[in-house]
Amino acid sequence: MKFPLRGILVGVVTVCLAAGGYLVFRDGTPKAKKGPATDAGPVASVRVAPLKMASLSAVITAYGDVIPAPGAVQVVSMPYETRVSRVMVSSGQKISKGDALLEIEPSPDTLLKLEQAKNSYEISKQNLDHVKQLFSLKLATNAQILKAQEVFRRASLQLESLRNRGVDGKRVVRASASGLISSVQIQEGAIVPAGNPLAGIIAQNRLEVRLGVEPGDTRRLASGRPVSLSYVNEPGKEKVEGGIRKVSRAINPATRLVDVFVTLPKSAGFLLGEYIMGRIETASSYGMTAPRSAVLPEGGGHVLYTVVNGRAVKHIVQTGLESGNQVQVSGGGLKPGDEAVVLGNYELEDGMAVKAENVR
């Protein structure tokens, strides 16, 4: 009875071993033991753009308006107190030589002075004639004649002066030259004292542009430097080339900027008071350029990352001129065509694995 039991046990063990071998070798190779994966480090996704050789210019952009040039405004005034009868022009109006500007007449006080001058003239003339008759009769002295002649002379000069200034009656004031009415400072019916302005005329083609520049930029400006001027409201219109006439040495309290005055060519079609943009080129240089976003500040200097064989390479660089979104770079073993990281570079470290994509 013992022999059959031993045979049964041997058979069971054989079956178990056969089943285990099947599970292990059913794919033809033994299964690898499970364990931790190999650590390849983080991979950063970045965008790159190639370094290029190009010419950059440093440009100051400023805004301002069109104003009269120095000495361009002619003030229209009268040498006696007047009353304005009619105003025939308005501010901004273009005029030609001889055009009627105003119609004026003497004020009541001026007419009174004219009447007094006429009376003084007549009285002094009669007095002189009377003294001459007395002198012929030996009843007047030479001193009396000289005194009468002096009184008559002064009365004659006063009357002549008033008449020469047009005090006799109404008169039309006409433009002495072609130009532009800058201002009309009176209204019809107004009494204007002698010498006070009635209107202002800007001589033809005597305009300039006043630009406002940041105080720190003025050290790069000098008289005679070219300025490209364009219309703010019409950017596509043809540009006008002017030149710096003067850089102010004080800050304009209204704008907190420094005024830069630019002369205009005679062909410029700008209007008085028009808003203008000016571009002033202060320097130009040819060299290797990179997008501004590729250059990062670090420790008082600048660094730039490139991608070489899927790894980030850190370069210490020196920067030069900047224009738009480009900046000149040098140093760090860089050369044209190197792929500079322009996006995602803030998270990079030297030697880090990266996945680069070109900027479109």
C-alpha cells in the first residue's frame, strides 16, 4: 500500500515543476526583475532663433508740434489808440501780401487829441503872425519872435505826426507780406491802446518743429543732426527731413521734457500746431545681433543660452546697440547661425537637456 502513495506524490511534484517551467519559459526568455527606471534628468522645452550679422542704429523717437520759427511772427499794431470796426481774418488763415486784415478808426480819445492838435496849430500860427507884426512896429523883441516860432513848430510837428499815423479817419490795415495768421487778438468794437497787438502774422515758410526729448537723451544730440519727421495721424505719408537747430538747456515745465527745435525745409507741408513724430539716429554699428529676449541679466552682466546637441550652453556676453527687438552681442565664443534660446531661457542651467523648437 505504501508504494502507490509514493508514486502519487512523485507525480504531483512532477506536474508542479512542469507548470512552473511553462510559466517561466512560455515567451522563450526569462522575465526581468522589476526595479527603478534610469534617471535621465529634466528636459526643458524652449524656442530658439539664429544669431545674425546685421547693422543696427540707435534711434531716439520723440513727439512734438509745429510752431513759428524765431522772428517769424510779425505783430500788427497801431501807434495810436484805435477802435476796431471790422475783423476780416481769423487764426490759421493763409493770406497774401496786400490782403485786408482789419478796418479801424481813431478812438474818441484819439480824435480829441487830433482836434486839440489842430487848435494848437491854428492858435500858435496866429500868435506867430501877431508877434511878427509887433516886431515890425518895434513893439516886440527877437526873443518873443523866437518863442512864438518854437511854439508854432511844436504844434506843427504834433499835428503832422498824428496825420502821418492815419489818425484822420477810418483806414484798412493790409498785410505787408504773405504768410499765415497766427492769432487775432481783438474783436469788433474793441478799443485797443497804442502799440497793443491787433493780430499776428507768421511769414511764409517760417515754421519749425518743437520735439520733447527725455533729459538723459540730450547728451547724444547736437545742432545739425538730421531728424526724420512724419505725421502722427498719417504714418504712411512721406517723411520730411529736417535738422536740429537748437537743444534747450532747461526742462519744459509743461511736459517735463527737454525741447529740441528742428528746422523744416521750404517744401514741408506741415500745418501750424500739427502733432509730429521725429526719429533721430544717434549711432550706427554692424555686428552680430540676437533677439532682445535671448539676453538675460546676471550678476551685473549678461548671459545668453544656445542649444548644442540637445543641451543648453551658457555664454557670458557683452551687449552693444539696441534697436527694436534686436541687440548686438559679442563674446562667449558665439558665431552667426548659433541657435539662441529666446523663450524658456529663464529656467535653464548650463548643460541641461532641452527640446528646441524654432521660432516662426
